[in-house]
Amino acid sequence: MTRVLYVIFIRLFIIGIHIDAIFNRKSKLAVRGRAKPINLSPKLKKRVWIHCASLGEYEQARPIIEKLSQSGMEIILSFFSPSGYEPKQYDTVADYVCYMPFDTSNNARKFLKATDPDLIIFIKYEFWWNFIRIILAAKIPLIFVSVALREQHYLFRNLAQPFLNLLRKTDHLFLIDTASYALLEQKGFKNITLAGDTRVESIYNQKMLDVENKIFEEFSRDSEVLVFGSSYPIEHEEIVKIFDDITEYQRIIIFPHNIDQKEIFELKDQLGKQCIIYSSIKAIPVFSGYDILIVDEIGLLKDAYRYASMVYIGGGFTHGLHNILEPFVYKLPLIFGPKYEKFPEARYLSKQRFVKVISSVHDLEEAVNTLREGDFQLEIEKIYSVIFEENGSASRDIIRYIKNEL
């Protein structure tokens, strides 16, 4: 019964995304990208297929991709979403980058035949049950990395028991936190290891790179900067109301979650002449007269945090919080909304004085002022050490396991 319902759901999803592709650019990219044939060279060495949903999961996979590539293995990297595939389709670490086909049994068989992987890694919550079932039947080692589960997850409902049984049959699950380990151990899982979050390692490594952005550098020169990372219209409406007060003592950089030019230009019009759009900058200007910068390009957010004094992280009032470790690696005070419970690092940081969780966007200005007036450096240093220095090698056990398997 469960499998039949899942097959129907997937079929309806595929029909829906093809219809949506007529109107929606993102859906069109997803459909067109999957129409491209797999074109791989003959296999000359061990081949590992790593699958990520999007860009955030790619960052979790990155330390593994780099270490496996350095050890001489061939890497196939797949994405579910265009927001992962589009910026990473020319990734120089992976040997081949593609979309994961939609989750039907026939697509799974064709993809495995075309790619012929020796081992498969799914990152985080990529539970595509037709693929998993076909992979298990083909006896190809399958592991999951950076998994965090709560009791409320659909997997622990009665109807989902067949899926949970499939997960028990996979080769291994590397878990982020002790709560997930205890939960799965209670459910009878033997194939689990508490490894920590590979994203911590990836983010720390990214910080160590010598990355410069002349526009951000000039914009932040001699000024405090408040960055809005992956913000939504609900937050933009509040920024429009309070930006006059905030820009008296700091500049603002806004990274909208959706790069929609119509929405971005509407926001610019509301913010007035002191606002400039990133893509309109043709040479490095002196930002005299500009206090607000809207960034309309993908992939720049994690580097912009280098230039920030404080960060508001979007998603806490909508679909779920954006990555909070990317800004915290720069030891910054943080603000975010109430939808953060499914993220262990957010639950931990929400208890700290240098983090303000606001229950309404109308509390934003008060939170900014409170953090700006406080001195939290010693506390930030202590928590930074716990997160990044004590938990910065999550990939070690995973790499050791993979090498033993292959």
C-alpha cells in the first residue's frame, strides 16, 4: 500500500513539475536538465556517485568529494534542484556533474546502468525510495551522510514503516548529533555512526581560503555592515520600514532568497536612491550616497559574511532557516526567526546571548540595536571553539569507511 501511494505521488509530482515548467524558470531548468543524456567516459578507476539536493547539501559533501578525488577516485556529482546544479555544473573537483533523474524504478535502473558506480553516497535527507530499492537490489554499497532525524519525521509514522525498513538495509548512516543516534538506535538500527556534521568542516575550510570581493570590500570600508542572508519578502517589507534608522550607523547588504529581477527592482524602488543593485555595478565605485546593496547573483553570500558586523539569517518565518554556520564561522552576532527547531546547530546557538531569536519581523530593529550595543566577543570565542575547533573533522570516519568498502 505504502509503495503504491509513493509511486502515485512521484507520478503526480513529475506531471506537476512539467506543467509548472511552462511558467516557472526553475522548473523548466529542472526538466530540461534531466533530458540531457548521461555521457561518461569508460570507467578506469573506482567510481563514487554522490547525490545532493541543492547547494547547501553540496557544502556538506564538499570535504568528502575533495578527499575522495585526491585519493584517485572518480566522482559523479548529482543534484535534485537547479539551485545546486546551475552554479556547480562546471565543478572542477567532480569528474561529472548532472541532475538525478526523477525517482521512478525505470529511471533508477537506467541511471545506475549509465553511471556504473562502485559506491553511492546520499547527503542528508535525500530519501528517494525507488532509487534506494533499486540500489539495494543491485547490491551497490549505499551510505547516507550528515543525517539528523527527529521523532516527528514522517519516517516514524506507521504508514512509512516500509521506508524505514529500506533504510535499515542500507550499508551505513553517518549521523550529525547524539539525539539522532539515540533515536535510530532505539528503532533497532545497527548501521549507524555518530560522525558530526561535515558542513562544519566545509565551512571552516572555506573560511581559510583567500577570497576577496572588491565590491563588498569597498562597500564595508569604514562602516559596520548588517547582512540579510537569504531573505524573503516578509523580511523585505520590514527592512523597508526600518532602513532609515538602521542606516544611520551601518550599511545593509541584502541577499534575496529568490533571485527574481522584478521583485528585486520593486524592492530597490521602495528603498530609494541610497540603494544599488550588485549586477548594475560595472566598476568598483566609491559608495558615497549608497547605504544599501542588493545582491542579485547566486553563490556570493558565504563570502560576503567576511565583511559583516552582524547577520540576519532568513527563512525563520517561512520554509525553514538558512545556513547559520556560514556566518557564525566569522564570529558574528546573529538574528533569526522562530522556525529553527529542526536544525541542531540553531537550537544550540539560540541559547546564547549573542543570538536573538525574534518571534515577529517587527522585532527586528530592537534585536539589531540590542546586539549592536552588547559586548559578546568572549562568549562568541568560546562557542566558536566548541563548534569549529572540536568538531572540525567529521569526514575522517566517513572517508575511512569508504576506503574500507572499496
